[in-house]
Amino acid sequence: MRLVVRVIEARNLPAMDMNGYSDPYVRLQLGKNRFRTKVVKKCLNPYWGDEFSFRVDDLSDELAVSVMDEDKYFNDDFIGQIKVPVSDVFDADDNSLGTAWYALQPKSKKSKITDCGEICLSICLSQNSSFMDLQNNDGVAPHFAGKLDDAKSELLGSVSGSSSPRRVSQIGNRNLDATSATAIRSSTELPELPEIGKPQVDGDNSDELSSASSFDEMMKLIESKDQGSELPSNLSLGVLLDQLYGIAPSDLNTVLFSPESAFLQSISDIQGKTELQSGPWKFDGENLKRVVTYINPASKLIKAVKATEDQTYLKADGKSFVVLGSVSTPDVPYGSSFKLELLYCITPGVELPSGEQSSHLVISWRLNFSQSTMMKGMIENGARQGLKDSFQQYGDFLSQKVKPVDLKDTGSSKAHVLASLQAEQQSDWKLAIQYFANFTVLSVLVVGLYVLIHLWLAGPSTIQGLEFPGLDLPDSLGELFICVILVLQAQRVLPIVAQFMQARAQKGSDHGIKAQGDGWQLTVALIEGSNLAAVDSSGFSDPYVVFTCNGRMRTSSIKFQKLDPLWNEIFEFDAMDEPPSMLDVEVFDFDGPFDEATSLGHAEINFLKNNISDLGDVWVPLQGKLAQACQSKLHLRIFLDNTRGGNAVRHYLDKMEKTVGKKMNARSPQTNSGFQKLFGLPPEEFLINDFTCHLKRKMPLQGRLFLSARIIGFHANLFGHKTKFFFLWEDIEEIQVGSPNLSSMGSPIIVITLKKGRGQDARHGAKTMDEEGRLKFHFQSFVSFTVAHRTIMALWQSRLLSPEQKARIFEEESSRKSLETEESGSFVGVEDVSMSEIYSSALSVPASFFMEAFEGREVNRRIMERTGALNYSCTPWELDKADVYQRQVGYNFDKRISSYRGEVTITQQRSTLPDKKGWLIEEVMTLQGVPFSEFFNVHVRYQMEDIPSRSKACQVKVLCGIAWLKCTKHQKRISKNITASIQDRLKMMFAIIEKEYADNAR
């Protein structure tokens, strides 16, 4: 005896993941036997349709059904469970509990989630192991395959009155033995493929439909039962064929899959397949299926083997057709451990200039392993090459039968598409009718007219009670009641009038505003919306759309009282130096000038995960509670153009060179192609730089950090185990530098913190996740930390930050190594620097005038320019702590000082000496653009105090030290050169100060 369980679907499951969804699957256990269903990604109302068979040894056992949420890198989350005693099934009528919904129970009473949703199961006891329906011809309801004698007698009894001997013979010859359908699950979870609903075929005609009905009639039957299911995504191992054909989708479907088509036989002959046998299309109870068998030709490594392909229609709605083929080849090595799956997807293509239809055919594939094997990688590689050659022949032969279409010849260019869009103009009268043509306004008008007529007919009333001339109060409860009604009606109408006035002012949009500048220009055509949520009391909404890209916004017009609005509006974004990463789309409901707009749904379009050609005509599903409940969508056409052509990359690199201070060379096309292939990036992405480093998790992992205009990615291959991930620059919330330690080999650590909820695809590379749910990535042990850090900061700042934010971060970075710590009181901050005296002298100027050289006024500027400082700039002194002031200084070296004309960034602090008789100036100097500048910082300390014996003189002492960030064999030579250069500048500087004082004293 066997217990047969069919796991059908679940509903109202709680969201267990941060994205508001769950990845549910079902785990079943009876005794020691365990099974599990497939995983349905990002769904709260999943459908499985899986069937399992358990051997029953003890009627006292319980069937445990648990619904789990899959987590890729952590333990799976428990959602809910039920337990069904086998004895309950045995005691039920026909040994079956039928199909029923069961409420899922939490793991314990202390669980935070009490509403765990429901699951739909069919459970029965049977001598066989399947729910295979008995497809009788008289419309009798199907029974389980157990109790065969009862089933046979019932079937024969149901046709005893029939006068058709053909029907009796059909039933007599029917094989009632149900085959086992025990589910074997893949060790690797695969994406769900949606299924079309079961066609309700009348029992009297089912066999005739399978044998005599035409292929077109079967397609119409499936089309009539299609519930609007979404198209499945391409299978995981890639696309074998992606081509546009000048033929209607239904006609292409007929060419490829109709029994009357000679295409299958012809392509088999070309590919060397023999003994082709194509079975008829039949309804198996749920979908339309057929079986195709053939002998694959022998190759150099494998002999000729028999292949069996089960083809199943997953969708056929008259416009789109999806067929899943599952090919089994048990005679090849390890053939019993996997099946090859091919997904044929036929969708409508672009409209041709002649007005004819076109079709888009995409064939993708994957291997579905029923059991683990160490040869998985070898099997996939071998299958990939064979399929590539086979479908190359397939595409070539199909192109001979059906004319392929080149996108360049379709007339679907950006100019052609946008020229066909005409924005709908809405008049003020039509807008007024939409706002005021309702019961509230009409009732107020009627009541108001009635009151005006009453005032015209009524005479003056006598003054009584508390009334006085000019104040007429209600004289009865009835009059008071009428006044209240009038006030309430006016209160309801006034917001409508205000909303109309605001809507009239905001009736326009950014439609037609042309993009400015050269670079990457983004154009978005907003066509229409579908099934938007109704949030107004009228049962409609007033939707408008806001597009945001790289901080720039474009807003559509408002479509009043619409759930399926038609916009036909075009929005252009000003040219950008780098291609955009994300386009944020959000739909709002307009509620007037005084209310906050209600979000009807939002979506993110990731240009890195979508080919720009696929976005030329796309329906975008909206996210959010309201949008998902209504299945809201937007119809968009998105174009991304590079007006600089091949110079775009060079222009971007030139801009980054100025920020980073290092020459950047454009990578070769082969390098860029390998980079794009490594991370699955679109062809417009280009590599800027890459660095060898360690990714710090539990153990450091050596790999390479790749930087491009839009992403930061990491790749490592350790003993064949590959680690690969990337995230967007826009995902980064902050970048910090950690102190060097032993594990980082003395190199500082770059800590990148992502925004909450971002970078989930890269979660396996994160070291920690903080309390706010932000991922933190640690990169360390760079060969050249300064260059890597400067490049990362420059790319991040150029991607996200406004000019004000960039200036602030530059200021913070310049002073990062020079900030004084509270504990030590030392200005050095990073490490103690050995300071030595390089100058000491008595100057014929008072200390107060000497400080003019550090005040930022005209004297300071003249002195710095005469000592070889070009483009001198400084910030005002700001109070940092008690009696300590700080400022930033920047300039470029004159070629007299340095032939490299490097850039200097200085952080200075000013304080008084302990005896208050002098001043102390400390500064940290960072050089850029000179050799070995990333190896050191220069620390200088000025100490000035008045000489008591001389009224107009001061004693100046200067100390200098070098903080080495990295070791080099040229340390002594560099130190000597820096010290000599500073001494020369100091002598020149002090001579100029004395001259300035003498000139002012005259």
C-alpha cells in the first residue's frame, strides 16, 4: 500500500526575505522517506503541482508537510507545517481525503508569525503510486488508480446504455495501470517554468481530439483556456538561437511544431539524425504534449544513441508560444543522471515597415541533473559545444525556409519609433468634466441653486432671540440641520476645486524637452499603463510617472480618472559621461496640492542586467503592494545612445586621470570582451583598472578587483572553486579605510558599506552584515594601496556625489592621516614621525607679522606665489577644538621647484605655545603627480616666539619629518631631496617675509 500525495499550491505565505518575498518549497516526510518539491523564486502564492509516493508500513505514522523558504547562503527559514495521520486517510471514503486546503501551523506557540498561510494538497491511499486520471470517454469523474476492480466496474457500468460499440471497445482496451510518478528532484534548484491551465476537454471527444482534430484547433483550445500567465525566463545555461523572422508568431509555431510540417524531418536529415518518429499531440490531462524519438549520429567520442524528447506546450495564447523540450539519452555516459531541457519561446516581434508581423524566436537550454555527479562540469561543456553546432545548422536551415529580419531594416530605429508617438492633448473643459462630473458636485450645485431661489422668493425675516441686524441665525432644528449639510457639502467641494486648479497648472510634463551635451543620452518613451491600482473613491486614479536616472528627474503628465492610461510621451535625459546603471520608475496618484502623492508602484530597470536592444519595446511589471495586487505594468521604449562614438571611453578616462592623478590607458577590445563575459555585462561596459588584492571573509581570499564606470567586481579562482560577484557604485553608502594589521600585510583595509537591501547578489562576498542590514566588504593587501584607494574614491564620487559632496569628501580624505586624536594629542594620527630641526633663525619681524604668512590674506598669497606656489587656494581657519584651529591649503608646484609640477594638498593646525608668547603651526603635506608620492607624507612644524630683548624680532624654529607609507630602497635619497628642497623654500620664504615687513614699515 502506498500513500500518494500531490502538492498543488499554497497561498498567502508570509514574506521571509528582505525583498518582501519568499523562495518557498515543500518538504514531506513519512517514516524514513523524505521528498521535497522544486523551489519557486520570489513568490507568496506558489504553484508546484508535484506528486510523491510513500510506502506505508504503519497506519499510525503521520505525514509531515513543511513549507520552507530557501536561503542560498544561510539555513533555510521555516514557514509553516501540517501533520496528517495516515489512519485518517485510511478511514476516509475511497481511502482519499481529496483535494483540500490546509492551514499551515507555526513551529511553536511562541513564534512571531502566527498566520503562516495555506497549502493545497491531494492525499489518497493506493495500490499504485500515481494520481493518473482515468480518461474515460463518457465524462465520468476520474478516480485514483487504487481499487482497480471498482474503477473497471464503474467504467463499464457507465457505458452499459451506450449504443456505440466503438466506445465500449475503447474502454475495454484501455490500460488502467497507472505509472509511478514518484518525484526525483534535482540537486540544484532550477527556475520555475509556469504552466498553463488544464484544458477542460469533454470526455466524449477526448480521443477524437487527439487523433482527428487539427493542430490549429488544439492551439485554439489552449488559447481559450490560457489565464494570461507570464512568459518564462530563458534557461540558465544560455541562449542557443535568438533571431527575428518575418512571419507571424502563430505561423512560425506551425512551421516548427505542426505534425503536418516537414521542417522537423528536414532538419533531422541535415543533422544526421535517423529513425525519426514524431508522436501525435495529445492532452495528458494538463498540457498538450507529444513524444519525438530519433537516433543521434555518432561522434568521435560517443556512438550513435537513441534520444527521446518530450515536448510540452507551456503557453499558447495566440500571440506567444512556449514549448519545453526534455531530452533523455540514457545510453550516453552518465545519461541516466541528467536530462537536457530546451525552451522554445516565440513572441511577437517589431512591426515591419510593410505593416506585416514578425516573430522573435529564442531557444535556451539547461541540464537538469536528477543526481549529483562529479562530471557535471565536463557534461555541461560537452553538451554546450554540441548544441552550439547543432543549433547553428538549425538556425541556418530555418533562415532558408523563413526570411530572417535585420533590425536595421525594420524601421524600428529610435527616430522612427519616437516619430510615431503622439501625446494626447487634454483640454481644460475635458479636465473640468472629469473633476466636476460627479454626484458630490452636482448635488452641491442643485442645493446651492435651490437656496438661491429660496433667497430670491423669501422676504426679510423678523429679528428675534439673539439676532441683530446683519446676523440671521437658524430659528429651528430643521434650519440648523440644513446649515450643517450645506457646510459639509461645501467642505467636500472646495478640495475638489483646489485639486482641479492644481491639476490644471500641472497638466504639462517634461515631454519634448531635448537632451543637452555630448555623451550617453538616455531616451524613454512612456507609451501606456495597464491595470493600475484604484485609490480614489471614484474607483479610478490620477496617475503620473516619475523617471529618475543619475540624480536627474523627468515627470509625465497626469492622466485623470484612468486605470489604463495612454501617455505616448518622450523624455530625454541630458548627456552623461558614463553609461547609466539604473533607471528608477515610480507611478504616483495625484491627490492635489495639499496631500502627499500615493505610490501606485515602482520598478528599477538595470541596464547591466538587460541588453539595451531588449528594452526597445518592453512591458515593465511594477512592484509594491498595490501594484502586485493588481498586476500593474508600464509599456516603455528605452534607447541609450553614445553621441561621442569611440571617443567616449577616452574622454571618460581623461576625466578620471585628473581626479586620480595617474595615467589611465584604454584596455584592448579583447580585455574588455573578457571582462564583460566574466561578469555577464553588456557590450558598452569597459574596464578601467584592476588590482590584485585579498577579499577578507573568515579567511583572506586572493583575487582581482575589477573597476569599471558602473560596477566594482571581484573574481577569484582557488583550486577550481570560483568566487565572483559585483555591485553598482550606486549601491555604495560609504567607503572607509581601516588601519593596517598583520593579516593585511601592513596595508590599510578598504571597507565598502552598501545601502540597506542592496547588493544581495553579492552577499556571499560580504564579511559582515550590520544591524541595519547593510553588507560590508573588506578588501586588503593591495600592491599599490594609494592608487587603488584613489581610483575607487574617484569613480564612486563621480558616479554619485554632487560637487558640494565631492569637495567635502576631498577635504576629509586630505586630512584623514593628519587628524589629531583625543587620546594622544598628536597631530600625526597615523604614526609617530621622527622630526628633526632643519632651520632655526632670528628674524627681524615680530611674531604677529610673521603669522600673516599663514592667515590667507594678500600677504600670504604673495609670499606663496613668490616661493613657487601656483593656483594657491586655502580655506578659512576653523575652530577644531579648544584653542586649536585648522584649515586646508592647496597649490601646484612651479617648474622651478619641481619639473613634474605636482599638486600639493596641506592640512594645517594652528595653536598658541604653552606660555602664550608664541605660535605653533603643524602641517601634513600630501604630494600628487610626482614620483613615489604615494610612498610618503611630509610633516612640518613651525615654532615662533617673540624675543624679549628685541621688540621687533622673533625666533623661528622649523622641524621636518617624513611618514613612510610604504617601503622603498630609495628612502634615504628621497628624504635628502625633500629636506634640501624645504630648506631652500624656507630661506626664500623668510627673506620675503622680512622684505614685506620692511616695505610695510616705510
